[in-house]
Amino acid sequence: MEETHRESAEWIRSLLSNAQVTPAVFRTALTSVPPSERDAWLDQVLGLDSLAEDGPELPTGCVPYLPCPVDVLLRIVECAGVQASDVFVDVGSGVGRAAALVHLLTGASAIGIEIQPALVHTSRELAARWSALRFSPIQGDAAVLTGHITLGSIFFLYCPFSGERLETVLDGLEAIARTRPIRVCCVDLPLPPRPWLTFVSPPSGDLTVYRSTLLDPG
Ligand SMILES: C[S@@+](CC[C@H](N)C(=O)[O-])C[C@H]1O[C@@H](n2cnc3c(N)ncnc32)[C@H](O)[C@@H]1O
């Protein structure tokens, strides 16, 4: 990474330490970095210097940790219209990188559900390092927990699993969508059709954003 981008990452880190970073300042700094350097820039800001390793707790059939690219997350924020009033839930949140980024870009509170204890530990360290980061990691199986996150308004799935677990998560989300409109953002994950989910806009490459229709009038 170029020296100027390293310096801007360090500047954002210092603002974060003093709880002085706003979504506008953060977005301007991030988008001033060329797309090919944004992932390294974010890792420097958050102090995440290596790819986290997976542990034995990852159940068979569940997908190992792989961070969602920054530019995909920028598209999610735009397509899903994430606002400061939203609660963004990362279903299979790894070390909390995606949740932290969405919070920093938008001001939305973020919740991460992650099954691997070591990754949750790293997420908790991240959340504890900066009191301004409104991010709460929860440890457990997303198939069990997602339907209980009734505060959530935007649910993000970067292909954590498919099959029966995904069906169970969708059942939980349907129950939430009966009480509040929600959006569901999927990367590299085709969802089985559900009559209460419709596209926000046509799928774009690896990204699909849905909204719930259960509370639509008439
Ligand atoms: C492809 S990674 C995505 C990580 C994160 N969302 C991001 O974009 O940086 C999938 C994550 O889902 C987690 N995961 C897989 N199965 C899970 C489950 N049943 N419950 C909770 N987390 C799970 C994995 O441990 C892994 O961290």
C-alpha cells in the first residue's frame, strides 16, 4: 500500500481512538483509496493483520472464514440503503470485519453471529478496542440464533452455509418480517424461493438484496 494510504489509515485509527470518526469522514477516507488497496487499508484501520484460521468447531457443511471484499460491502450499503437507524446483522460474522465496516460507513448498529469461538474472541477484542464502534458479537449457531435477533433490520449472509441451516434461518427471518420490514443481503448465496421475499433490484453479479413484503399494504 502507498505511504499516503497508510497514513490515512493511521489517521482514521487515531480518530476512532478518540471516538471522532463520522460516517462521512470514514467514507471519504475509504473511497480516496484505490479499490485494489481498500481491503488492506481497512485491515490496517481495524488492526486485523492476518487471515484468521478456522477451528474444529466449524460444523461439517458450514463455510470457513473468508472476509467479504470491501467493494462488495460498499455495494450492499448502497443497494440495501443502510441508514444509521438500521441494525445490521452479519449471519456468520467471522472476526467482525464486515459488521465494523458497515457501522463505520453508515452509523448503523451492528450485530455479528459467529459459531467459531476464536473468531468471536477476535471480534470482541475489536469491539472493546474502540468504544465508539457500535458492534456486538454473539457466539453460536446462526441457525438457532438468527430468528431471535428481533432488533435486526438488515441481515447479511456471505455464504455461511446452505441446505437445512439456511432454510431454518429463513424461517426465523420470516417470523421477524411479520413484525417489521427487513432486508436480506446475500453474497454468493442463492436463496431458496420464499413468497415473502422480493428483489430490491435485479441481482448484480455475486450480490442479491431482497426485502420482505409481509407488511406491504393491501
Ligand atoms: C464466508 S465467511 C464470512 C465472514 C464475514 N461475514 C465477512 O464477510 O467478513 C463465513 C463465516 O460464517 C461462519 N459460520 C459458518 N457456519 C456458521 C453457523 N452455523 N453459525 C454461525 N456462523 C457460521 C464461519 O465460521 C465464517 O466465519
